[in-house]
Amino acid sequence: MKKLFSTQIVIPVDSNSVLQGALEVKHLLEETIRTYNLASQVSVVETGALGIYDQGVVLAVFPDDVYYGNVTPSDIQEIVTEHLLKGRVVKRLAIDRSLSSRRMVEKETGKSQQKIVLRNAGLIDPQSIDEYIARDGYAALAKALAMQPGEVIQVLTDSKLQGRGGAGFPTGLKWGMVAKEQSDEKYIVCNADEGEPGTFKDRLILEGDPHSIVEAMAIAGYATGAHIGIVYVRGEYVMSIARLKKAIADATAYGLLGDGILGTGFSFNLEVYRGGGAYVCGEEFALLESIENQRGEPRNKPPFPPQRGLFGKPTVVNNVETFANVPPILLNGSEWFRSFGTPSSAGTKVFSLSGDIVNRGIVEAPMGTTLRELVYDFGGGITGGRHIGFLQTGGSAGTVVSERELDVPLDFSSMKTSNVSLGSGVILVASEDVPLLPFLAEVAHFFWHESCGRCTPCREGTLQVKTILDALVSRTADPAALQRLSRLMNTFTNTSFCGLGQAVPLAFESALRNFPQVFEQALAASHVPEASAESV
Amino acid sequence: MEMRTLHVKINGRDYQVPDGSTILEAASAYANIEIPTLCYLEGISEEGACGVCVVDVKGTRNLPRACLTKVSEGMEIWTNTARVREARKINVELLLANHPTDCFTCERTENCDLRDLASELGVREVEFPRTRTEWLPIDNTSLSLVRDPNKCILCRRCVNVCAKVQSVYAIDIAGRGSNSTVSTFLNEGLGNVECVNCGQCLLVCPTGALTERSEIPDVWKVLGDPDKIVVVETAPAVRVAIGEEFGMPDGTQATGKMAAALRSLGFNKVFDTDFSADLTIMEEGFELIGRIKNGGTLPLITSCSPGWIKFAETFFPGVLDYVSSCKSPQQMFGTVTKTYWAEKMGFDPRKIVVVSVMPCTAKKFEKERPEMKTAFHYWQEKMSLKDEEAFNDVDFVLTTREAARMIREAGIDFANLPDEDFDKPLGESSGAGVIFGATGGVMEAALRTAYEVLTRKSLPRLDFEDVRGLEGMKSATIDIDGTPLRVAIANGLGNARILIEEVQKGESPYQFIEIMTCPGGCLGGGGQPLSNNPDIKKRRAEAIYREDAGKPIRKSHENPEIQEIYKDFLGEPNSEKAHHLLHTTYHDRSGE
Amino acid sequence: MEPDKKVQSPEKATALSVEDRAFLQEVVERDRVEHHGRVSYMDILFEVEHRYGNFLPGEVLREVARLVGTSVAQLNGFVTFYTMLSTKPRGRHVIRVCTSGPCHVTGAPAVMAELERLLGVGEGETTPDGAFTLEGSSCLGICGVSPALMIDDDAYGNLTPKDLPGILAAVRAGGAQ
């Protein structure tokens, strides 16, 4: 096994940091460390994105927990001689927007921070199975294999883990359904087709800790009696795919995948399939169709995937984040997991903060964290000291809310109790400078572009919604436009074939509820041009 | 196995329905409620696309689709709530918003499912504006079918019929969302891809998006030309279906009225394709006998269905040697008319126009095949014709629907016409020629002749019940005086594919195979009247066998006009002259 | 009524070379091994698209359909469903500008407008020199650095309109190597 060093310098190497010179910085750093004969004490580790995106090339020094930002090759000499040799932090480069400063925030707000999903991301070399193992990696799999499959499912059920993709279906229940099906073949599928606008957490998990998914899927296979796992990763996630493939190869070489895992009779193999640019493939049946080399269109429910899924066989489909929760739950127990979160929603949620917010990035916070905490404590407030214009939570298939909702605790019940959706954990902040209607027109454009076209309400309805929003933006809406919009919302909810269409109203209905004046003003200011009045 | 019964409530009343029923089936069979559908086609197209059949089910947030949702114990279904009516209406409105409004002039003006549904649901206003800015180009590449994508409502019935029933897979949805269309590969058009022209897609299309390439204007034109001798031939399956177009009961034998109506339209001679069906039996029957006696390639596979021929040429070029070299009855008719009959009557073949009325859209393609100019070659030397004067054996093909439309245009009261006979000599036929119109008919007709020729005995019983019926695949062993003859019949190309794959592998146990492109054979052809009766093929088949039973002559070789044409013109069946005029060749299209 | 003439698309006329056929066969067989006897059309088509200049010529698709055992119409249905695949010729580099919510809020419309101006083409079009195709895209999952775009497999974030000339120049220079 690889030796663990006393000091680790973690450098995020992802598609974006490479462009800012991360690789040059890394090579120079390694060279300088060798020059000063520090190679036996200091290791340089490539990691996935740290969730800090606006500080150029970032270095993190552990265990000192110091972060440097906007590092250029000319800074390396100073970092090595000052920090590594003399133990003095290079203040000039140190950044305040580090994970450690967030921890400070949490202390002040009285929240206990426990990273469950992101326990390894940014701390280990995601390409090193040894480092994963050194942090209890694959211990949960070993533990599971010593249990009865039913016991594994019971732990999951007791933990109250719910699906993190947005729907919140109880994971233990889903696994139990698949386990009890009699079938010659069953499948474990990981939905890594992250496409909900504003969501980028799964990329971070896959790039930063791919083994956590490999391990969790093997556990799911053992618990349900499946021997084949498939990770469906969106096609743009080139680095996620590469790291996942390496993780699968390494795990196979270590006997943690393949035949007779850890000397037991259990066999499990993993494959990676890629998406091709279709949001609807995040819908579980559309995703399965895509794996089957079909157009990514949903199927009718019931039957559900646990009964008849991939190739007609019982199938577990879980989101990346859901799987990432599984090994810690098995290791620490269901009670431990339930100690985080709220009565309705156990554990943590990985939130993706984006838009006009100071600290854009990924944070993992307990279920029940309020919007205000996310925006101001974790997110550092609005850029330029501006006010909030509006927020969208949960993604494009989520609610548009105002400052009035800032104190709503976000969990699986917040949609029901407060009309604020959790969805995939998107917190998109728009400042007062962002006009609402063009934004909603973009949301409408998004659904129109991503509708698969199978069913009438979604195919034709998204086109009509887009037309109405565009007319409101250009102040050419006719007086009946909002009445039509409202009829359309009902038909999406009532008759859309799948979750995509059924979720279209969330943004528009909430925007109408929370910002009625914006629509009224646009309508009042509208003049229907003659040509289009005729066609209406 | 005993079927479990479930207790359900439909609109407040209690019913017991079998487990496994859909809400649609349960409502129809037990509550007498016909839930409207637009895209649904039982067992073939179950897409849940249109969103019209939605119902209220207690305890569900949305409105489930009745076509796909199975009933469950204790389910409470409401088919007529305000929410349901509004949802159905709005989905139809959404379809209409982007649908052309040329209903007056649309081919489907009288029988459009979309129009009917809008009327049924009381859609009196479309609140939504047209949101598409451009009309899509019409696919006008096929000799048989025309596709107007603007009228397509993306119900996918055509896609599913083409794939699941016919196993041709010439079309699929292309693109995504509101930009999606039903399309051929790279939108090359039906005429440029593996489409076999069967027209089954047209039969299931709920709107005017798929129509036949109409030849009505061409036919009116020649009918008005005093220099032309315009003769018409009618296929066997037409006479048992054309009455439907005039409100006559399904399964009416309208042979006499059809002959009268066509004569009223101005055709100079009203002949019968049944005559050339008898001729086909002579040629094909003797081909079978020859192959059996001389150890030729077996099984012999029939060749009268042009969709099947293109299918074989495209997907199974390796089996073309098994396929009978006989032309189809339509093409034999054209050739004989422009050679034998022209000679007999002393007519200039160039002045003869042959119009055929067919239950088939593929026949429009077949008549244009380059090898179907036999009469021209027959005359070329005799009359020193130049190459550019080449004419087709058959000039125009009308579907049953087109023929009916012309009769309507002419104001003829079809149902009340007195029955008339076909003209002689090419109007004389046997019952064997008639049953060509049903699946298994060619087989039975051939067996009647082959049996008697091979055994030199008279058949004790003419009806071969084993080869009748509408099942997609049938097989039988026929005892020919102690020698067993194993035969198989497939209708629908999906079924044909199964039999033909066996042949390709050299594993076919049969000596004679009949293939019909369309489910049910020609009576279910793509050129037939559109019908909502699920038993329509059965009704038409019954009429065909009644027609056969009522014929004084029921074996092709006993048709006196057939005997005469061999005596006076062709010589023997399969003679050199017969081969030259009545047989054809096929070519490998797999690389196209 | 005469039917329309046969459409012969230019790429259809060019038959595949022996090397093309061997390449396609190799791609399909390699994928079959990776997926334990199954194939992934997406894997195959990504690789094929890369070789044939960011699009899938008709003859190539025909051969792929034959090798994987599907009809060309169905393969066409598959290809036209996914935005990362194209049956129409595209530039040497495909620029995908994210237009979704987070990028919209932080300035994607200005980025798109500037790219249209710099390249002289609209969304969905290819520059006359064949260097770039400009596409609008749904969320690319790099919202932490919005507004963002991808050029081929590389992501660019925290964009302002003034960053764009440099990025285009760098890609052009890289593409010439």
C-alpha cells in the first residue's frame, strides 16, 4: 500500500483548473519539493474540484488546513520555502473562502458539520485506490458481505436514506423491492446524468471520490442479488468518466469487483455508459432506454424499474449522491445517519450554490439547513453587496422564490409545507439586477429544448409556454396569455407522461405566486403586434 | 388457469373485471363507456403519446392514461370529471394549434380521427396560437405513398406498424421535442429507403399525413381521350370491400355493382384481375410441379405481392432463387391485354390504357418497375418502335379508395346500381382466382390445380380448410395421392420474416410457401377502405369464400378462357412464350 | 403527379474505403468487448463522430447500423435525439455555450452575443472556414464557474465577453498543430 505522507498538498485538477495552469503549477511544485529534499515528507496529490471555482489555481495544505488561491508558478518557491520548510503561512496567497472558513461559520451558527457524501472529495487522490482504502474505503463492502443481504437492506431502511436525485424515494424500500423479485438477472444502475441546471455535485463526487460509488454499487448488488452494475454518466463529464473507469479497473485488480469478491461467492461487475446530451435521460426510464440504445424516452409507470427495469429486469436506479451515502451508513449505522437532518429527512444534502453568490460551489450541509444559511453563511451573500432579486431552488424543475422564503429549512418536506422545493439541491441566486421574465423565458426554452416529444402536453405545451414567456419579455403578450399559461400548467401536471413534463409548472406557478406584479406589469405594458394578433 | 377478478368502481358503479385489464378495456367491456383514444392501437402501438384517454383515478395526483394503466383491486375510476374533460380538450387543442386547417380539401376530410375527436369533445375554439413558423416539405419521393409531416400528430402508429407488424423499420421518430417528425433515414424520403410500399402505415394514420399517390387525375384524363382504349381490371379483394365506401354492410359482395359503376365511369372494357389470377395459378402451379418433379429449388415462394418482393430484394436477396418467377396477376393482366387481346382485337397496343383497381399501394410501385414493359418489347420489333416509345404493361393503378372516390365524383349511386357482368374474354374467372384476395388463397388455388395435374385425378373436396383463416402463420401437410406436400402461409411481413429466415438458413421444412405482405392478405391491403371495425378482415374474407363457393368453375385450369389463351396464344404453361411474357426477374436491393 | 427525384446527398455518393470499414468494425468490436457482448451506440458514435470531423456521414451511419444490427431509420432516430451527435457537418471545433439558469443569471446572453459577433455566425451555424460550430446548450454541470462554455471536451468558465477572443485564438492555434 502507498505510504501516507505527513504533509499533503492537494491540488484540484479538473477541466477548469487545467486551463488556469494547474498542471504547470503541480509539476513545478513537485520539482521544487524534490529540490529541497522534501519528497519523503510531502506528497502532492491531484484531486477533483474542491468546490472553489473563482480563485484560479488552488492549493490546499493538509493537515494545516491552509488554502492558497490564484497560485502561479512564480509563487511556488515561496510556498515551499516559507510554508513547508518554515511552517509560515504565505498570507499574501492564503484565501479566506476555504472549507476551513466554512467550518468556522458552522461553529458560529451552531451547526455540526459532518461530511458524509464529500468525506473524501478534495482530501484524497481520487485516482488512488490505496488512499480510498486508507480512509476506510471498501470496509463497508467487507462489512456488508459478512451480513445477510436482508440485514444490509434493513440498515438502509432504518437509516431513512431517501433518493437524492430529487424524488426522495426511500432507498431501503427500493432495494427491498428488487431483492424480493425473482429473476435470472438484476441490475444496479447509477444515475450520473446530472443535467438539472445548477447542479454540479455529482461531477464533484465522481471526479473527487469515484471509489465511493463503486463500493456502494457493489453493496447494492450484494443486497439485491444483482451482478451487473452500470453507471450512466453524462457525455460531457469526460474527467468523471475517466476517473470512474480507472476506479473500476483498480477495484477489479484488487478483487473488490469481479468474481468472488473478497473471497466470498459474490460477483459484481461494473460498466460505464455515456449520455449524449439529453436532460430527459435523468428520468429513470429514459435513462434505461438510453442504455438499451434507444431514444431516451420514458416508459409508462407502473411497472416501476424495481419490477421491470433495464432489459425488462428488476433494477435499482439511484443517484450518485444517494450511493455515496451508503458506505458511511453501513459503517456507522443507521442511528448515526438519522442523527443528521430533520424528522422527515435524514442525513445531509449536497447543495450546489450558483448565480450571483459570493462563494459559488458545493457545500454539504444537514437536511433542514435554511436558505438563508446556505446563501449568507455558506455562500457569503450576494456578489457586489447587492440584494436578492429572486432565487430558484431545486433546479429548473424547481421553485422560484423571493427573500420572504429565506428562513425555510430545506428538506424533502419543504415543498409540501412551504412551497420551496429541494429537488437536487440547487440554490441559484439572482441579484436584484436580474430581470425575472427573461430568466423564466430561459427556463421555458430549456424545457422546450429538452422535452423528448413523445406526449402531446409536453411536446406542444412547452412550445406554447415558451411562446407566452417570449411574448411577455418582448411586451407583445395578448390579454389571454396568462389564462393560457394557467391552463397549460394544469395539463402538464395532469397529463404529462413523465416527471419532466409534470415538473414544468413548478417554476412558473411559483413565480406567478411570488412575483405576480412582474407578470401583471408585463401584460399591462404589452401591445399585440398586428400581424401576430391576426394569427392568434 | 383461473383468471383473478378485481373489484373496481367506474363512475360510481361497481364492476368485476379480469385482472390484467386496462382501464380502457374495463370501461368498454363492463361499463359501456368508450374512452376516446387517438394514438392507441391494441397490441401494436401502445405509446401513451396523445394524452387523450386520461381518466381520474381516486388517490392519484395526475390523470393516468386509460390505455396503459391496468386496473387494480378497489380502483375508483371516473371517466367524465371536469378535470378529465378539460385535459382531453386541451390536448386536442394543442394538436390542432399546429395542425393545418385545410380540412375542406384534405384527403381525409370525411374520416379524420382528429377531426372526429375534436367534434366529439366539443372543441369549438382553439385558444392556442400556431407556434410553428414554417411548413415542412411534403415527402413526395415514393411511387406509392405521400407523406405530409405537417398533418402528422406524432401518434407513432405508423412507426409501430412498420416495425412491429411488418418488420421493415423504414421510419422512426427523428429529432426531439416539438421538432420531432416521423422520418426516414436522414429524411431521404420513402421512395429512397427500404419502404416496401405496403401502405399499412396509411391504414392506421389518424389524419391525412399519409395518403396514396393519387392517380385519379391521370385516369380521368385518359377516360376523356377518345383515342384511347381504356380497360380496367379489378383485383379480387376490391369487390368485397368497395361497398364499405358507399355505406353497404361490411362483407358485402359488390362484384356486379362494381362492374356496373366502372362501366359508368367510361371504361371501354371492364375486365377482371381474377382472370390473370387464374393465369398465375397455371404458371405458378406448373412451376411448382416442375420444381418438385425435376428436383428444382424448393420451397417455391409465391410472388404476387409486390411489397413482399421488394422486402425480399432488400432484406433477403439470398432467397430470390426460391421465389416464383411468375409476375403478379396485375402485371400478367397488363401484358396479356396489350399482347394477346390487342392482337385478337387488332388494336394498336399503344392506344390501350390499362388501369387496375387494387387493394394495394405497392402495386403503384410495381407497375413502374423497369422490367414491366414486356408488351412493348413484344411489339418493338414487329412495329419497329423506338426505345423512347416504351410503354408500361399497366398504366395506372387506383386503390379501392381511389376507385370509390371516382365513382362518388361521378355521382353514381353505387349501392343501388343493378349488377352487371365483366366483359369477355379477360373477365372470365374461376373461384380459384377469387380467393387470391385472402391469405392462403393463392396456396389453395394452386393446390386445386397442382393436385389434379399431378395426380390426374379429380379433387374429392375443393376446400382446403387448413390453409384458410386470418392467423399470421399457418402450415399444413397436403396429401397428394400418397405424397405429402408441406406448405406454409404467412401474412404480414413480420411473420414472413420468420419463415424466410428458415429458408435462408436452408432449414425450411416446406415445399411451397405463400407470402402476403399485408395482414390478412390483400383484403387487408394498404389500398383498402379505412375501417373502424376490428372484425373487418374476417367479414371481407367470408365474402371472398362465399364468392368462390358461388362460382360455377372453381379451378383455374377449368376456366375456358384460360384454356383458350393457352391454345391460341401461349402454348403450354411455362412454355418459352409464357416465360417471356408472364415471368420476370428480381434484383438484389440490399446495397441501395 | 411525378414523384420527386431521388435525393443523393453528397456523402451518400462517396462509398466507404476499406480503411473506413476496418475502422468501424474495430470500433464496434472493441465496444462489444467493453460491454460484455452488448454494445453502446453512444460510445461507438462518439468515437466515429470524432474521426469524421464532428459529424456522422450517411454512409458511415449505414455501416454502423449494419455492424450493430439495427435499421438505419432507428439509428437515425437515436442519433437525432442526442444533441452531442450530429448528422449534419459541423466545424472542427464545437462551441457549446451554456444558456441555462445559472449561466443566464451571470451573463450567458452577453457571452453568446459576443461569440456570434466574433464568429460572424448565429447559434447552430458553422463559420465559413469550418473552424467553429456555435451551439447553445442546456446546463453543462459547471455552474460553479458560470457563465461557462465547452469547446470540444474542454470547459471554460467565469467568462466575460472580453475573454473570448483569446480563447478562440488559443483553440485555433491548438487546432492547427
